[in-house]
Amino acid sequence: MTSQQLPDHSARSAHSFRPSRRALLAGAGASALGIASGAAFAGNASARAASDGAAAWPTTFPLPNGFQPEGIAIGRAPYAYLGSLGTGAVYRADLRTGRGELLHPGVPGVPAVGMKVGRDGLLYVAGGASGSARVLDLRTGAIVATYQLAAETGHFVNDVHLGADRAWFTDSSDRVLYGVPLGRGGQGDVRHVRLGGDWQQEPGVFNANGITSTPDGRALIVVNSQPVGRLYRVDPRTGHADEIRLKGADGVPNGDGLVRVGRTLFVVQNRFNAVTGFRLGADGRSAALRHRLTDPRFDIPATAARFGDRLYLVNARFTTPPTPDTTYDVVAVPLPGVATG
């Protein structure tokens, strides 16, 4: 892996990074209110990983042939959950050995895209072009709740962030966020929050993609993938979006999954085979470019999840035609030094 302090002048296209000469650092902030930040930390087990022999854990492990992975989620225990775009199946892998098994067989016509592990023992899964979301039991893989968030045409439910009381889903084809109550009920109200303010919706491309929370917990951060790639701070009550002021980069084209570790936001840029790290202001209104991670093992990584001092990324291989024999894998890279407070 290559971990570089910016500036980094290895731009791959006209929409790649054009780093400035300086990256400004914002002051420290505290976690507060509304939107939980638990997804940024994998719990006590994760925090102990580096001192419990995790250095010997595999840094690459295979997924089933033909799986067509996209999303990855990791909770308190050392298990990664991977979703299939092709079948909607969910695969569970042990980070200690790299071995795994199918947890959920999938639902015909309902892909598994972005996903998050909840502290309630449930897995929240975005359903892509089906316009739906599923909630699975982590022990059995059984579906405990299903939400039809939008019509089955003209929408793509892409990624999810778990807040204090709701799971927030993005829609790459519409300027809306969906807020689903946490838990097994499946009958609670679903909030449809229209994105406004600075938000720019482009026709015919993927728009809203990865989602997480601001360091102070008061708002959401959403990446708009194409064409330029922008980060927005979104008020989940009103949908008002403020474009985050980037220092050291013009944008995050092909921005996909987001991982926040304290004040550091990692943006997976899938077709650039890179992960970019920004130092956020406490309120999430500004971000200074700090890191660019690359690795020869990257093959269009789509999403990432943190466990201990590693980022685990799933290689979606979007430029490789999927067949029943196409190979896929997960790779782990060390986190660069980041401040978690």
C-alpha cells in the first residue's frame, strides 16, 4: 500500500485530484446529539485488535467466485459482511482467518448494496434498483424487516448510515434520503427527506452514494459521485445540503463508500483505485486533504469498513465482466495515523 501525505500530483484524469500546496487543519470537536457515530468505531473488540495479534490476520482473502460484491460492513466482532449485487446474498467472513460462509441466500431481483452492522444485532442492507431495504438477523441471516422505500424503477438505494434511532439510506437516482426506524419492527414510519440547498442533482449518472455522520453528530455527510464528485453536509430534518469546503482537492470524483474515524473522513474513489483521507472540521462544514491511499491489489474497490488499525475494502471489479467463475476478494490496508478525538 502507498500512504502519501499530500500534495499528490499523480492525477489520473481531468477530474482527478489537483492538490493545493497546503492542507489546513481544523480544531478539535466533540461528539453530540442526534446522529450516532458508532459506525466510525468498531467497538471495544476493534480497538483491541492491534494488540491482540491482529497483525497476523490475512490482509487479503477470497470471496466466492461469481459473487459480484459491493458492500462491506464490520461490527464489534471480527466478522465482515459482504453483499452480492448479483443475487442479494450476504457472505460472512472471519477476519482472523479469511474463511467464511453464506449467511443469507438473497432475494431474487433484490441486490445487496451498501450495508451496516447495528448494535442491535441486525444488518441493514440497501436494495439498489429494487427501491427497497432489508434488515437481517446477524446470527441467522433471516429477514426481520423489509421496507419498500421507492418505486422499483427510477431509483437506486445505494448506501446506509445508522443514526441514533434511524437508518439513513441514499438514493443515487433521486435527490432524497430515506430514514428507517432501527429495530425489528418493520412497521415504523419511513421519512422521505428531499435534498435541497447546495445539492446538485445530475441526470443519467450516480448521484448520492456513500453516507456517514459529521464528527459533532449533528448532521450527515453524503458524497455525490459524479461528474465532479462533491461532499455535502446534510441536515436530516430538512434535507438542506451545504457543500463541504475542500482544502487541497477540487472534488472526489467516483466517490463511493465513506468511513469516518473521529475527525478523519476516508472516501473510497472506486474507479481511481484510491482512498482519500480528509481532516474534517468538527461541524463537518470543511475538510482538509491529508492522505491518499493506493495499493496494487485494488481492483475498483467500492466500499470500506474499519476494524482496529485497518481498512477493509471490497474489490467490486466493475470493469471486469461478471461470470460464474470471476474471482473477487477483500483487501486490508493499514490506517494512516489519524486522530480519533
